[in-house]
Amino acid sequence: MSRQTIIDTAASQEGITESPPNSNKTKYGIWYGLNGVKWCAIFVSWVYDHAGHHLETIDTTNGYQSCQSGYVYWNRNGCIVKDPQPGDIVLYDWGGDGICDHTGIFVQWLDAGRTVFKAWEGNTEVGNNSDGGKVMLRNRNRSLVRAFVTPKALDNAPAQPQDDTLQNGDTGSHVSDLQKMLFNLDYDVKVDGSFGPGTEDIVKQFQQKHALPVTGIVTPELFGFIQEEESLPNVPGKKLTTGSYVRKGDGGEAVVQIQQALNVKGANPAVVENGIFDNSTLAAVKSFQLQNNLGTDGIVGPETFQQLGIMNV
């Protein structure tokens, strides 16, 4: 098998979408054993497997489903590279907050300065980078990349993870950080810096909810998974699409219109009108919503569109 096999396998999936639309249900989720959830990382795991390069056990034995846990795993195992080759994995950080939001497979550079490249990605679409529901070849800017990765599956070297786990009996600031994140995710956990039976039970609940091995032990990968979940906007119900809602991580003309409208309405500080729904745009949206007695979730839905004076896109 080869790197080209990875690229060819990804390319063979071009245009495949969720069925039914906006459900997150795909053949990739069925293969992974977890269907109906965000699937960009699951798609990459599927491609590697079907190209003959089964990924390491990260979230499950089939690879990774959380972009952040993938980053944590490969970072601590020395797999991060500065000069990606075709078939390497890309991890994106749309908002620049250190949390990986999306992932894909690097294909090639498009310019001599190596600032723009092509990548195969799942669960994407123009105007909805991280949750678009489609397999596409995307053009991306290096400035949006958290890391390029050459996984162990490509060099056949066994991973030697360090013992950086948190478990029953541990204490300290790392435990407090874990408990704070779980608390923010609405788990009934006491933030006291002591990893006791109560925290262990909450960790098991989180693992069970996300179809992970239920061990009660927090590996660095699981810590990253929880970080990613805690960083997501608190949105109700089923998946949201650009047709009705725009949120952190999205990009395109709809985001440009929102940024322009926020500035017209007096955003302070003004937001950069770059078409990327980043942390500064999120803060401006929340501030606008607060001033206009809207739900301050940072998501631009029908009511926020109306108050901004934008036709819902």
C-alpha cells in the first residue's frame, strides 16, 4: 500500500453525502460503529483503513472520532510534521483557540510559498466547513492548520504513549481542569481537584455517551476529546446548517455578511471581515445578542439574522 492509495481511496468517495440529509448518518459511521455523529475524523479513519493503513487506536480500535484527541495522541507520540506529504492528516483550528475543529487528508500544495493546499475532507461543504455533510476536495490556507500529521500507520513504527492518565486517586490542577470541563458540559461533578469515585462515574458516563471504552480513566486523548466537546457552542436539537444557522467554525459569504452587519451595528472592537467565524466573531455575535435581548448562544439563527438586517441565507 502507499500514500497514493490513501489519496485515491479518498477521491473515490467524492460527493458522497449523509443519508438522510442533515442526519450525520453515513456508511463511514456504520463502519466505525458510531453513526449519526460528526464524522470528519471517522471519514479519515475509514479512508486509511480501506487504503490498507489502519490507524492506531486513539478513541477506539478503528481510529479517531475527535479531532482534538487525535491531535493530543499524535503530538505526544512525535507524529506532528512541518512538511506534509500526500496522504498525511491535517487538523484544523478555525478559531485559533488551540482546539482542533476539523480534519482531512493532505493532497498537495497549490503555491510556491506553501500557504494554500488541497485536502480531501468528510462532513464539509462550501459555507459550512465542519458540518456540511459531504465528501469534498477543499482548498485550505495553512493559517487555519493546527497540525499536519504522519500517523504511525504510515511508518509502521509502534506507538509508545506515555503514562499521562488521570484516574481514581489522582489530585491536582489537571483534575480540576477536567472537572471544570465536565461541569461546563452539564455533568453533576464536584470541582475539587480530587479524582474520586464520583468523578470516575462521570467520566464513565461521558465515555458511554460517546461510545468509547468505559474505563473511568482519562487518557490524554480522552482529555482532548472532552476539551473539544466543551469548546463547541451549546446548540439544541439536531444538526444546524448554513441554510438556517451560522456558527463558530463556519466560513464563506454568509459569515462575511454577518461580520459586515456586526460592524455596521457598532461592533467594538470591529471584527475582521474575512469570512471565518472565529472567536472574535463569536464574541461580537454574543455581545450583539445580549444588547438585543436575544439568546446569547453565539449562533446566528433566524432572529439574529433579522436583528442584523440580513436576509436569512
